[in-house]
Amino acid sequence: MSSSRNTKSWARLRAILSRVTVATLATAGTAAAASERAPEPTIEGRTASPALQEVVARELAVRLAELPPLRAMGAAADLALSPEAPERLALAGALAWEFPLVGDQTVIDHLSRDPAADVRAAAARAAWMRRTPQLDTDVLRRLLGDEDPEVRNAAWLAIRA
């Protein structure tokens, strides 16, 4: 019974990410067209509102918190290694929420080296929220020298706070 519940939790987690990613892509074009501000972070080459990204991250954090510790760690590892930037971005955003996750420092360190700047910036925020001396030293200080100004700014804000 426990294994069945874990499988269902994992399936729900993937389904939520899928639905929210589709919703993000469907609404992103409309939101970007209506807005005359600077372009927002992208998901799969399309703009996505930070508010919608936050909803995805929060929902993922809730789902990961509901999973047993090893299952949550496995799900986080799968998402961190995903070829899909929206999944990595959702995970980096989720890690900024407070919930226990075995191996969170390793996941944040991995995401802080992501090719996508928005994922690295979210990893900087997560490193700050889950502060430890190791993360402060290794991740945030390295991200202060990142090539992307948004990533540098996120790291700077995290260190200053």
C-alpha cells in the first residue's frame, strides 16, 4: 500500500509539472503581449510571469514535502538532471521554500551550475533560504561572479540579506 501511494505521489508530481508548464506556455504569450515591460524570464524560449513560476515552485515544494525522504530526494535528483529547463527552474524555485529535503545542498550546488541563467538565479535564492556555511561559501560567492547580471544580482541580494 505504501509503495502504491508513493507511485501515485510521484505521478501527481509529474502531472502537476506538466499541467503547469502547459499553462505557463499557453498564458505566457498573452501576458507578454499585454506587457510593455522588459522581457521576463523564459521557459522553453517563451516568457513566463514570475508569479506563475512562483506558483509552480510552491506546488512542487508541497509535493516534495509529502513524499517520503528518499523518494523526495530521488524526485529532486530526477528534476535536477532533467533536460527540460522548466523542470529544473521549478525545482530551484521549490528549494527556496522551507521543507526538509535530504541532499538539498548537493541539488542546489548542481543547479547553481545550470546552463540557464534563470535556474542559476533561482539556485542563488534557494541557497540563501537554506543557508549553511558551505552553501554561502561555495554557491553564493561563485554566483557573484556569474556572467549573467540577473544571477549576480540574486546572489548579491542573498548575501546582503
